[in-house]
Amino acid sequence: MILEIRHYTLKPGKREEFIAYFETRNREALREAGMLVWGPVRDVEHPDKVHWMRAFADEAARERLKEAFYNGPVWLEEVEAKAMPLIAHYQADVVETTAGFENFAGAPTL
């Protein structure tokens, strides 16, 4: 599985607006496009940062789903115009899971 661990620095004072939009529209749009999405989560040490992750079966699926989403009407006509003005900087770390990543047997119950 390929994961993108996404780190966003929002413009000062825009974090809660970004989170509200992400939770009410952007996450849904990404999931409708076929991506697994977790987050957003607030950075505890930096008041203008959020993080979130999305997952793909493999690199080919990642490229295909991202291309379809970012060239599609939901991104181009709605999400981009709302989300991008809130973001000062973003970075994505792309990682591949290990064989045991999805095996949560024996994990403590939270």
C-alpha cells in the first residue's frame, strides 16, 4: 500500500476554516474519487498546521486516482478555489507500507 502523509501549514488563523471545509466537503470528494482518507488532525505544537493521510493500493492506482481527481470538475470547479487560498505551504511524504503494516493483531485497545 502507498501512503501519502500530507503536512499543511495554513495561513495564520485559517486552520479551523480549513478543517471545517475538509471535514464537510474535501474528505468526501477524495473518498468519492476512490481514495482512502484519514484526517485531518491538528498539529499539537504548531497552531497553523494540520496533517492528513491518504492511501492507495499501489503506485499505479495513486497516479490514476490523483490524475482523475485533480483534472476533474470537483477539484477544478469547487475544492481548489476554496482550499488553496487557506494554505501557505504543503508537503507530502510518500511511503510504502511493510508486510506487517495492516496486521493490527495484538495491538492495545484504545
